[in-house]
Amino acid sequence: MTPPEPAKRGKKPRAGTSAAPQPTGQVQSLTRGLTLLEYIAKANGSVALTDLAQQAGLPNSTTHRLLTTMQQQGFVRQVGDLGLWTIGSHAFIVGSSFLQSRNLLAIVHPILRKLMEDSGETVNLAVFDQTDSQAIIIDQVQCTALMRMSAPIGGKLPMHASGAGKAFLAHLPDAQVTQLLHKKGLHGYTPHTFSAPQALKENLSLIRKQGYSFDDEEHALGLRCIAACILDEHQEAFAAISISGPVSRITDDRVTELGALAIKAAKQVMQEYSGL
């Protein structure tokens, strides 16, 4: 009769990894992913993969796999030549129910109100959702005029046919713009919507030069919108301020003036929020 095999001993944990047991009722990969998200947030900017792996007590390969999954969902992103990791826009959007207590809105909202008073038009704050490739409205100050632009908080704007959307596109590399346009297409909302990629790219070049975008009835007939981006410490656009109103009030001779106001407001936000 063959004697029973002795029980196998558990493997010793690898150096630099956490030996703490997994709490009951938690999904390990989800817990690890959320832990990485917290470490990135605490980095106050961006952090290297190896540093994240060390902090979380995980192998580099596991850390990269988790980060890649979260990147595909828009919760994290890589920035700069070193490929450092930072928080993605979708993490901001998912936490929108907590926006009222965030420093960003506390800083931006008074600036939006002042911009509304100076322009006489409705003013919006939008962020770029890289997952859906759309601009998302997260704050708004409506003007007092009877005829005014009104869009719901959380409303989505097309990238190629809105002031905020085109402002974001103008800050993306050409290759990424081409990929995005191929994926999303150029839906024609009005006869003024850009329907040819080359024409849109020429407009984006103009936006880069003047510092603001101009939606000339491209999303809705009778409505014009002017927008300028808010940049982070990596000079990447994460939000945009826009001024929207009817053609009857946003006339051709006011476009440059309103563009300057949008740029000024965006720079004020950058100064107060990031010290740029």
C-alpha cells in the first residue's frame, strides 16, 4: 500500500510582493486595479510602472496587465516620453456625482459665471472622454437672455462638430485624430458640419494658431460656439471652456472678442488649478 504523499508547502512569496491574505468577498484583480488607481492618484501627477509595482507589491507583468485594462476603459493613461502613468478622464467622469466637492469645480464655477457676465452668453465646462471619444459637459452657467443655449450636465458633444470637441481634437497628434475620425466617422448634423477629413484637419490647424475653436452652426442650425482648452502639467487638454449662443448675438464681428475671453478664462483656470 502506497503511503499518502505529504502535504505540499505553500510557495514563499516573491521578494517585494505582499503576503497579506485576500480579504473575504473581494475579487483579487479588481482590488489590485483599484489599489493601483489610488497609488496613481496619490502620486500627484504621474508615476512609473516599476514604482507602482513596488508600491502595490506586484510583479511588473501583472501591474502592466492591470494598467492596460484600465487604460482601455479610460481610467488611466500614459503620458510623456517616459510613458508614465496618470489618471484618465473616465475616472473623472465616473466620479461626477462627487464633482460639487472637487477643487476643480470650486475653482472653475466662479470663472464660468464671470465669463457668462462678460460675454452675455451661456458658458460650459467640458471634459474629454477618451473611451467614447466625446466631449462631456460637466458644468454650465446659463445666461439670462430669453433665447439661450441649454444642454444637460453629462450631455455628450461630437468631437468634429462642437466647439469643445474641436478644441480637444486640435490638441491631439495628427495620427490620433486620423484614427479617431476613422473610428467615429463624420456624421453630418447640419449642412455646415465638416464632412471631409482634410477640411476638418485644416480647421484644426487654424484652431491651433488662434488658440480657440469656432463651431459655426456645425452641430445645430442657428447656434454658434467658441471654446478654449484647459491644459494639465503635461500640456495635454483635459477640459475646455465654451461660450454658446444664437447666431443673432454671436455675430462674425464678435467671434474674435469671445475667443479672447474664452482663452483668458482657460488660462485663469490653469493658473489657479495647476499653477501654470
